[in-house]
Amino acid sequence: MFPTFPFLMHPLVSPQQADPPLILALDIGSSSVRASLFDAAGRTVDGLHARRAHALHTDSSGAAVVDADAVIGLIFQCVDETLALAGPLAGSIAAVAGCSFVGNMLGVDQDGLAMTPLITYADTRSAGDAELLKQELDEETFHQRTGVRFHPS
């Protein structure tokens, strides 16, 4: 049995049959934020999840950005909703796991608050700079040393 939540492709377990401890999983993607509970056997706990959509803002300059503060708010909403749905089972959560979409960049101030939008992997505004790096540096040597290739994002 699989959940109707389309992005979860794990076996389901009812909340009553979930094996503790539970894990609260957060997935911060390029189109939505999701929170789900998994049991000790790695099964999705049926009905104990939340999702909030958000937009990737693009324009003709090559920008591909996300409002970081809005995403933080969506994370809190998803966590709050999932915990509310879990009720007493929330006390069985022993860990929180998270993932986010590919490589991104965010400027923050001295207090760790966002000063820029979240600049995503799809942003191509620095394509010219990436080309300059390719002309000035040996990309293969750089890649061997850092694991990173010259790319606008």
C-alpha cells in the first residue's frame, strides 16, 4: 500500500501500527515544502504529513530565486500541521531529517537572517563569470581539488 501523497513512495503504516521511534522528515524542494513522519521501519505514517507549495521566481535576466523568508514560514506551517495531526504520537519523534534542492546560495546578515532571496541552482545570471573562470583557470584541476565544475549556479 502506498500513500496518495504523490511524492511519497514508501510503504504505509497506520498511526496505530507505527513502530517508534518516529522521524520527522522535511523536504524543501524547488516547488514545495513537505513534512512527513516515518516509523522505525522506514514506513510512511499514513495521514501524518503536510505540504505547502511555493514559487520559483524567474525572469529574462536568468534569475531563478525563492523568497527565503516565505520558505521558512512554510517549513514552520508544515511542521506545525504534521505535529498537530500526529497528536500524542508526536512525543515519539526521536529525530528530524531534512533535505533541500541541490546547491543554492543565500546572503545572510550577522544574525543569520536572509538579506537576499535564495539564489537557486537554476539561476544563470553569472554565466559570463563562469566562462571567465574557464578562461583563467584550469577547470579540470579545480574540479579534482574541489569536486565543483565552473557553472553559473
